[in-house]
Amino acid sequence: MGIVGSFPFNSFLSGVLSCVGTAVLEICLCIQVTKENKEFKDLPLERAFADFVLCNLVLHLVIMNFLG
């Protein structure tokens, strides 16, 4: 690691954070589109999916930036 820098660790950390972040966003999407959930009953399905896509895009842009 002293010779090559922290690149291998950054790759591993980025992969793990990408998987965990996408899973968390997917859980949030499932919570928003569930019919039994009264908290998000007025939220349109298109809005929930657009939020998911936008947050996923931002997450992966940050991860790509972290890779350097």
C-alpha cells in the first residue's frame, strides 16, 4: 500500500458503499410505493421512482469521484 497508494482500498470501499447505498435507496423506494403505508399515500409513483433514480445517480457520481 505504501508503493501503490490507497487505490485498492478505495476500490473496495467504493464497491461496498455502492452496494449498500443502492440497497438503502431500494428499501426507501419500496416503502414509498407500498399501498398500506399511509404516510406516503399522496405521493405519486412517478415521483417516488424519479427520486430513486436521481438519488441513485448522485450516489454513483460521488462513488466515481471517490475512485479518483
